[in-house]
Amino acid sequence: MSTIVQFKPRGARAELRMALEQRLPLRIQREGLQPGTIHGYPVALSREFCLIAEVADTMHFDGYIAIAIGDISTAEVDPSREFVEKALALRGQVLHLPPGFALEDWASIARSAAACAPLIAVNMVEDDEGEISYVGQLDAVEPGALVLRELDPNARWYPDTSAYEFEGIGSIGFGSGYLDALWQVAGSPTGPRSPRVPVSDSIH
């Protein structure tokens, strides 16, 4: 009589570690937070966070996104791994790790992202809508919140700043083609930088 051995599924952190060490593309879902899939390569990992180099549908690297490991519902090696690897190679796409990137908490992630790119996207979790993205320059890090000088979808700078509390952040992105395009159109902000909303009452 044969014995059936049941294997427990690997946890998200184990999958991330394996993909990081072996340079494997992953498909990551956060079902309780945001619909859709994050597609890319883990390039940094800490106890609570990971940094993913995202792969666009056009098969090129398109910026980075930092997410909390605890928000991941599934992480699996891309079933189209062979195609992805060959397509990226044929397009001359090279995987890079942003130098000196810190993943201790949202504050260190935001500072590291801002050191790599002029604009960052702070993606806030809304109860009914999943993540809502707010784009701008990191102006300051307050106790419990990030302060951004934002721009609108037409690449116009708001004349003031807004605060986003750490507890509401779902992810932080930077370095994508969209953010680069916004920066090229907007240029550096000028004018007043007074707070639009107090840190403790940040709403949008």
C-alpha cells in the first residue's frame, strides 16, 4: 500500500526568496487589497517588504513597486517564464537593483525611491476602490506620514502639499515610463508649498 505525502504550499516569502536568488519572474496577487496581478522580478527583500522590478505587457522593465509581504495572497513563478526571459533578452532589457535601497518601513522605502527617481507614486488603500495613486515629489517624512508635493494627471503641480499616513499605504512605485513622462512634461515645481491637509486629517 502506497503512502500519499501531502506537501504544504510554500509561503509568499519563500517564493520571493527563491525568485530573488534564482532571478525568476513572478506573478503576485494581493486579493484582499487590489485586483489584478503584479508581474516582475523581486530585486530586494526584507522581513516585511519586497521590491519588485515590474515587467510590462510589452515585455520591458517598467519601474519598481514596493509592497508589504503580508498583503500577498499568492506568489508563483510565471508560467510563461521561458517566453518572458527570452523576450526581455531579445529586447536588451537588463534587470537592475536600485543601489542602497532600504526596505525597513514605508519611510525608508519612500526616501530610497525618491533618491532613485524624481517622482514617486504613493498608492493608498481605499475601502471600496482598492488602491488610489497619488503622484509627486517627496517633500518630507513626518511622524506617521509621508508629505508629497503632488501633480495632477495633466502634469500640473498643486501649489501645496498633502500628507499620507503610513497605515493607509498599500504600495509605493517609482521609475515607470508614465512617471518619467509626467516629470518630463511638468518639470520641477515652483511656488508655495504650504500644507493642504494636516497630517492627522489626511483625506482626498
